[in-house]
Amino acid sequence: MTDGTSEPLDFSALYDEIQSHPGMLARRSWDSLLDIHVVMTRNQDELLVFVRAVEADVRNAARLAGNVGSDEPRRDMFRELIRRLHNYVASVGTLIDHTRNLMRKYEGTSTYAEFEARRLAATSNDVVSFVSKLRNYVLHVGVPGVGIQFSVTNGEENVTIFLDRDRALQWKDWPKAARRYLNSKPSKLSVVDVIEEYGGVIEELYRWLYDQFPTLHGEDIAAVNELIRRQRFFTT
């Protein structure tokens, strides 16, 4: 069988050409980064869902924070909180590492220069410094201080899952920006507020980054898609 030329179509050679094509290699690299990004955002969402559920159930939160009954439910709640926090901050670090590895391939390009400028602008935000270093704390130092705070506003009871700022500040290895972030916040720092603030900064950076793929690899992707079209045409 041929592809419209006088030469017979070698399916094995065509498959190998597709798999090794620069467009296919680029697509795999960027898809891998996107996969890690999705892992991070899903860990983020799971943590937020859990925290918000605890905060929404005021009666149960009061029971968990109290001294009556078994202590095990309270401990289980905090274990689950730490588990989800651990998964989240670990994936934050993984995304940073995978992004760094991918962008090294584009050093010397205008896209790399623009990315570095945007990355530096993002990392100059104190919350980015704090969350990035929180990963080191959780993975290598210990369990951060967390607790449940009750408050009443206009007669309405509120519950907040918080990080203990003063306990965190006892750690000497916070970068200057992370320490500045902690010092600028209340002593009971809302977990939800931290995650949402960090997420807003990071998502803006990655939306821009993914938009660069067609510019960097549009021609390669068009070429490998043509090879795939030829392969599918002669296998259907």
C-alpha cells in the first residue's frame, strides 16, 4: 500500500518517525507538566473541600475542639488535615521542579526570558515564598501548628481552620519574604486564605505559559499531525 506516491508505505518506519518527531516529543513534555499541574490543583481542591466542610459544620467543629468525649475524632480530623496539606505542598514542589526542567530546554529564547520575568514577579510575592518553603517544613521538619478558631460576628458563629503563625515563626529557616508574609498576618492564619492567595498568583503564571506552546511548537505539531493523519488513513 502507498500513500499516493510510488513508494510503498512502511507502517513501522512511519510509527517510529511519529514517536521520535520533535512535535511529539514537545507534546509529551508539555503534557507531562500539565499532568503534574492537575495533580497539584486536585490536591489543592481536596484540601480546600475538607477545610471548608469542617468550617461549615459549626456544631461538629465545636465538639471536635472540646474536651468532652473521646479525643480520637479530633485527632483523626487533624490527621486528615495534615495528610491533605502534605499532599498539597508536596505537589507544589513537584510542579516547581518539573517547570524548571521543562523551561531549561528554551534557554536563550524570548519565551524563556519572558517566563523568567513573570516567574520572578510571581516569586516576589511573599505568599509564594511562604508556601514554597512550607513544603520543606512539612516534608522535612515536622507537622505545622494547626487549630480550630471560633468567633461570633453579628450573632453568627464562625469556624476557621488556621496555621499558628507564632509557632511557625519559631523555625529559623524561613526566607526573608516568607517571614515577612507571616509577620504581616494574624496570629491565626486561615488555611483557606493562604491557599487561595497562592493559587491566584500561580494560576496566572501558568495560564500565560500554556498559551506559549502553539507559538513555540506550532509548525512541529502541524507536521506530526500530518504524519498521524497519514497513518490513520491507511489503517481504517
